[in-house]
Amino acid sequence: MSNVKTINNEPRDDLVLKLHEKVVALEIEHAQKLLPAWFVPRMMGDAWFFALQLSTGKVIAIETILDVYEAKNGDVWLDVRLLLDPPKKIPNIFSPPCGRQTASINAKFITFAFELADT
């Protein structure tokens, strides 16, 4: 399939990748308008080990932000992919109760965000 050419003579896989990159860039741009913080492009553009601390003190470990959107009532929500096996040495860290990795988090409860790469 990778040797299939498109109308503009680009390999199909290259064209799909370019389109995907444009879509991701537009999603990040939209998300930054709703939630203008440093972590939006970093956490939407990469799959890594990140954490979101909630106002309750609970820490949610995530791999990436999948989407950011505004609800009808004005609340901003983040759809995230959870880490299945978060670092245990962080107090109050949330572990998903099953193998499902997606969750939605209301941004008004997030007090700070940080990377878990060195934990």
C-alpha cells in the first residue's frame, strides 16, 4: 500500500501523515483557546507520562490529552488517555480500576499539571 501514489504523486502514507499532522495542529490550536496553558500542546502532541493534580489532592496519571472541549454550561473538559500502571511512589495517585484508558476531566478541578518522566 505504501507504493500507491495519490493525484499529486505523493506516496499515500506520506499524505495520510501530513493530513493527520494538520488535524492535530488544528485540535491543539482550538484547545489552547479554551485552556491557554503550556501543557495543552505538550500533552496533546505527545504520548508520555503526565499528571494532573485535582483540587481534592488526587493525582491522575495520563499518557495524553485526546481532546479539549467546552460544554454548554461553559465548563472546559479534557478527554484523556490514562496511564494503566502509574508510578506508585506518588501519593494519592489514581489507578484505573480496569483496562479502559479513556476518561473525561473537568478542567475547573485541575490545580496543576506536571510530567512524570523521572518518577
